[in-house]
Amino acid sequence: MIKVGILDSTLREGEQTPGVIFTVDQRVEIAKALSDLGVSMIEAGHPAVSPDIYEGIKRIVKLKKEGIITSEIVGHSRAVKRDIEIAAELEVNRIAIFYGVSDLHLKAKHKATREEALRTIAETISYAKNHGVKVRFTAEDGSRTDFDFLVTVSKTARDAGADRVSIADTVGILYPSKTKELFSALTREVPNLEFDIHAHNDLGLAVANALAAIEGGATIIHATVNGLGERVGIVPLQQIAAAIKYHFGIEVVKLDKLQYVSSLVEKYSGIPMPPNYPITGDYAFLHKAGVHVAGVLNDPRTYEFMPPETFGRTRDYTIDKYTGKHALRDKYEKLGVKISDAEMDQILAKIKSNTTIRFYRDVDLLELAEEVTGRVLKPRPPE
Ligand code: AKG
């Protein structure tokens, strides 16, 4: 039986997108929207980074205490006592401590041996636990870490008091079968510990890896709204939520609220949503070719994996040279215009001969119908 929840890191990993900065008010509004959406955990920021992040977390924690926000609030921290103290004084529910554990990170960043790393991990987790908070440890660059050492790191974190370990695919190089194998082996080798996956999207495989991690036993998936994050970001919340619903039948968040949260973060992040973005992009439920539109008009399941209403959206189709008769008839019916079969053939021939028009608007279709039928169809201003 699969058990899975979402940690949303829009306010931490998401703000690490180049050029993205959230104000304190925006942070609070996003956190409220995420809680309404139903994410299990909100990673609200790394408070040691700057005063505005500190202030944002303070206000988010206050809303949590008042019961307005219901998700667990996570404060982010390096494996450094001062960072932990700053997060602890904010009274977050959980502190997430990260430390690079691959040999590359140990050598190039921490200048530490494996033994020194294990000591730092154990000491900082115990230090955080002594402040009365839950602790997650993140094995940064976990996907490039020697497996036996990753097991030792996980056991060390667990024995020091962490109830969760996040395996970070920091440079996004995992692929699904390897991910499932990794999480299956970790959950087998390290009992009494829950695992998260933090999957970067450098190869475009983050969602696939997150699904594979669930199959391997991960119980929390890190995601950001619109897939924000360092470089090309991490698992997009809207995609993983839809995929978990489709493949596992579990509604990890309120799917019909995804569009609103996506638009909110689009506005505040300044990163525009491409129209062809899954689930929340303008074209996600917009059909084009004649064969597709005819299929959808008969039974939408022919070209939709789930109905748009699930996501609070509606279906539509475009008119251009790819259009067929079914779509055109449906369009004119919706416009309240009666067109004979012969007239319809003439209109379609005109559309197909005009190969440079990308989208026919309703007004263009009325004009075409006027040309062919000789009747007045467009509303005219009063004389
Ligand atoms: C990463 O490795 O990409 C991280 O963001 C590590 C920090 C974390 O997930 O806690």
C-alpha cells in the first residue's frame, strides 16, 4: 500500500531560481495557498540567509500556530549550529539539515573525511533535537554517493534523532529504474526511517524519478510550484500531483486548486508559464488537428488522460488549416450560426487554403461565414 505526501519547497528551493525574489507578504500568501492546496509540508526558507526570509518564516509559523496554515513548517539549515539556532528560535515544526555526502562534496566543499562528516551529521542533528524540533537530514548529492556510505549516513542520522532522510539528486542524473532500486535498497537496509526524494530536473527526468522513488518506498516528494529551483529546477508540483493521481489513485493535493497556485507563483516569481506546460499551461487541454477534435467531441478520453475539470480547467480547440468539419460545425453551433453542408465545405476550403493563419478567432469565423453565405452574421454597431 503506497503512502506518499508532498513537501513544497517553492519558498526555499524555488527562490533559488535565478532572478526570483519573493517579498515577505508574497511568502506568506504563497504559504497560505500551499496549505489550502493540502501539501503535507512547506519548506518555508533558510532563515539564516537574510532578514526577509527570517521574517517570512516568523509570520508563517504564527499562522500555523493560529491554525490558519495546517501544513508542517520546515526551516532549512546547513549542518552548522548557528543556522540551527536561528531556525529553532522561529519555532518551526521541523529543521532540515543538509550536508554534501558524496566523496566529491566531501573533498571539494567540506574538506572533510567520511569519519568527520559522520561526526558533523550526528552532532548537528542531536543539537537540533535538543531544541525540541523534528529533524530531517538531507544527504546532498546522495545520488552520486557510494551506496554503503549512504546507508551509514542514513543510520547515523536516524540514530542521532532524524525521523526522515532526504536523498537529493542534486545534479539531476538519476533515471527511473536506478531510482527505484536505490530507494528499495535504502528502505530495506535502514529500518525505522522514512525517506524523501529531492529530484532535480537537469535531464528532464525529475517527475519520472519521483514516481520511481515512490515505488521504491519514498514517502515524501519534494516539489515546487511551476518546477522552480536552482538551474532548471526540481519536480513541478502540478505534474507530480497529476501523475500520482493517475498512476496510484492518490490525491496528494486538491487538484482543482493547482491552477490558482500556479498563477500566483507565476506572478510573484516573474517566470512566465510556457503555454505548452503540462496541467497548468494554456494549451494543456487545447486540441488542434481535425482527427483529435473529432475524437474529443465524441469522447474526450480519446485525447485526454484526465478531464480538465479535475484540474479546474476547461477543454477547447483551435481552428486553422488542420481543422476538420466536426470542429467547424461545433464552433458555428456554439456561435449560434446555421451553416449548410455546402457552405461549410466552402468555408473549410478557404481555411485550408490560407495556410499562414495560426488561430481563427470567433470574429474571423463569422466574417468567413458572411463571405460565403452573404448573410449578416457579425453584430454591427447601431447606425
Ligand atoms: C539539493 O541537493 O539540491 C538541495 O537542495 C539540498 C538541500 C535539501 O534538499 O535540503
